[in-house]
Amino acid sequence: MNGVELAVTAAGEGPLVVLAHGFPDLAVTWRLQIPALVEAGYRVLAPDMRGYGRSSRPGERSAYALRTVGLDLIGLLEHEGADAAHFIGHDWGAACVWQLGLDHPAAVLSLAGLSVPYAPPAPAPPTQILRARWGEQFYQLRFQEAGRAEALLMRDAGRSLAVIFGDRYDLLDGDEPVRPPEWLPPDLFRRLVERFRETGFAGGLNYYRNIDDNWRETKAAPERVIQQPSLFLTGSADPVTTFMRPESGARAFEDLRTLVVDGAGHWVHQQAPDTVNEALLAHLRRAGAAR
């Protein structure tokens, strides 16, 4: 399917909902959403995205461009014999589903993005803007160099994951012990560490290494509007809000609603699952009524 094989968690029957995770994560990040969606009458597909877990991990950087990854999700619909689905993404998964709304509107019933808002093409390449605003030590710039970033994260995969899940990229270079956040169950954290020790981080890092190419493709495309019901959901303590503002991309939507969960950080769906699940189900009901 689109040149890769995806390991997919599938559950339930009904209208199709596809869940796309981000960095550094796996389909299990949706463990608190899948039961609620299934109980509400949806069929849920949650893949390990390409580059992660048991899914294919192509070696070339260009294999992780947003539009290429999006075709993986379209392929899931074809595999299910479905014409369209509701798409929900977190982090890089959010960036992927926003792009689907622009590129494949006929396949999209609704969109929900968590933690990463839609970003319209800026006047200059993202790496140039990030470098000017945050300096070379900004994590997305540090992730650009193949080999060095992998070595940094694999030096102690458990510590690296604890740092990232704790929203503390500033601690990546240190050696002091870092505990994983309390919202992440210890047994699940151990499973994640084991998986990334096995697969490495190269696949996930390659999503970042395409940010300028993604920008060039979007910049060259005609301006379009996402007409399907859309939801952006974030936490008030998410550090992404310091460099990506949801209002900057609002004009790309005909029907966008935004919810900020007070006190939650970047992993809002795991930190405040009841609030997030309620919001997602309300969004899906609204989308169903709009059809």
C-alpha cells in the first residue's frame, strides 16, 4: 500500500475514523480514545505511521514528506473499501491530516488536529525562520542533520523519550536522570523504550527533515479552503503554542472550532482524555449532522 506496510490497530464497526500519531510515538498513544470511539459506534484504524514501530521504515528522507505520508492514510481507506473517513491526528499526525483536507477533500468527512495547528506557508522556509527566531539549538534544527540527531537520541533512548514526553527538549544533552511524566504508565513507557531501542528514531526524525520541502510544495499550490467540519484542540501549557499560532491558519477553514484544555501540555489526549474524548465525539456528531 503506497509502497509500505503499516501495522494497524483496528476496532469497532460504523463510520470510519483514522487516527494518526506524531513524534516520537506509536498507535498506542490513542489507547484512551479508541474505546470511547468504538463505544460511540465508530470503526477505528490507528496505524503505526511509516517510520515507526512495526510499520515500514523507508531509508530515504523524501519518503516522509507530508503528501507522501498522507497517501498511506488514503490507502487505509482503500483497504477498508471506504470512500471517506474522519481523520484525527496529533503532532505530526495533525500536520498530515490538515494536508489531507487540502489534497484529498473527497476522502475527508471531518478533520481534528491535536497540538499542532494548520500552518499556512510562511514567507520564508521554516528552517530559516526557526533559526532566526530560536537559534541553532532549537530542537527542530538539531534534528536536521542525519546521524547526529539519531546518535543523540539513541545514547539513552529511555532518557530521550522521558525528556520529550516531558516537554523538556532543553535537557536532551544532559546526563542527569529524567523521570517520565506521571500521565504515562510505567509499563507502557517501558514498551515504548524497548520499541525505539529496536527501531531507532530515524523514521520520526525524517518528518522534520522535510519541513522545507513541505513548505515549498504548499507554497507552490493554489490557495484552498478546507470545507469539512474541523477541530483544533490543544493544551494551554503546550510549548508548541510559543511558535505555532492557530489563528494564523484559520482562514484556510470554512468551519473550524478551537478548544484549549487548561493545564494540559503537548500530549493533551493522554493528559486530559475525558475532556478530549468528549470534544472529539461532539465534533464527530457535528460532522455527521453536517453531511
